[in-house]
Amino acid sequence: MSHDKMIEFLHEFFDPSLPRLNPGDGRLSRKALEMLRAAQSKGGVESTSRELRVLDIGCGNGASTLELAKHVDGTILAVDYHQPYLDELMRRAEDQGVSDKIRPLLKDMRDMGLEPGSFDLIWSEGALFVMGFPEGVAMCRSLLAPGGAAALSELSWLRPDPPEECRCFFADEYPEMKDVDANLKIIRDCGYEVVDHFAVPESTWWESFFHPLEGRIQYFQEVYADDRDRIAFVDIMWMESEQYRKYSDYYGSVFYLMLPDDAEGV
């Protein structure tokens, strides 16, 4: 299967109607936002009263974008490279009464064409792997205005001793995955102060991500039973859920919360 056909099938599998496209939930997004605000208050800086310029990178169908729209005063630029995801985001935003705070942008995150230093808050949940986490962290730093803040989540090793089966699976599927300490070093080396970090709870992986995908896996196994390439992709998704079922103690999605060295108010 060509690269373009594989991307087309990936979008067919991860349909815009799914609750969300990565592990997490609104409660965790709010927790991350509150922790950023608390860190700034602790530093003696009050939250700014002006409207914030917010960037949500790889927003997908908008699970994180909608939470930001409800809890941040400002305008959110929601970037994704798949128009049906943006369409679903705006449909949900209309239903929830926050569409006036969101501007969708159809762009590849690697070429967004945005001005350096033009955002007060940058958010990305489980999407920066597309360009590479180190490159994504550096890009976000360049786009932050003085006094800005960022919350980025990334698949990370939680322990140094994953079983061979788990290690081999990710050696094939995401060989760039690093442990938490390595990611924290990347963040600091890019000129941030690390506020905190926390792993997405195991229950959230199942409730918001894997369980909604179970029906998709079964459906595609039936529909594409004779299509070797598509079945191979579906099998990988099934194996990913099995890996997590067995080895969730060893890896997970980790929220990294950061302020630039010149941090002021969010």
C-alpha cells in the first residue's frame, strides 16, 4: 500500500465521530491548565486579564480544543492536516456554544507558517510524535510569546526495564519513544522551566481511547478480511491495545507542563 493510501485508511479507521483520537479526557486537560496557572501564581505572578492567543497543535476532532475554549479567555487556533477532523471540531464547538473562540487551520504542523513569539499558550495532546518530540518542543518554544506557557503530552517509557515483547513492539512502532527523564532534558535544553509532569491514568486509556476503538477493529477485520495491507494495520491497533493491557506499568502518555525561562502570566 502506498503512503497516501495508508494515510487515507488511517483516517478512515480513526473516524472523526470517535470521542477522541488519543488517550486523555477533559478532566486531565483542565488539571494541566490549572497546574500551569498555579505555578505562575506561586511565582508571584497573577494571571493576565487580557485575552490569550492559544495554539492547539494536532487538534484532531477537538477534544482538547473544546476544553480550552471553555476554560481559557481568548482565541484558539486549532491546527490539523485533515479537514474532516476540523469540520467535526467546529460542529461540536457549535453544539457547545464555543465556536466563536476557535479558528480552524488546515495545515501540516511541520509547516504552519506562524510568526515566532505569537502565542501565549501552546497545547498539543499526543500529536508531536508526527514531527518528532524534540523538534516539536523546540518549535513550540519558538512560537511562545514572552510569559507564555505550554502543555504537551507524549508517549513515554515509565520504567527502564520493559519486557522484551513490549520493547520489541515499540522498536517497530515508535522507536523514537524516550523515557520521562530524557524528555525532561529535551524540554530544559530548549529553554523551558519544567512546571511538572504526570502520566495519563490507565483507566483513561481504556475509557476514552481503546474501548471506543474495539468496535472499529472488529468492523474492519470483517470488511477488509481479504485486504492484507489494511488488515495488517488493524492487527497493529489490536496488538497495541494488548500491549497496554499487559504492560501499562512500563509506558504511557505523559503530560509535560512548562514555562519559558522568561515566564510571566497565563
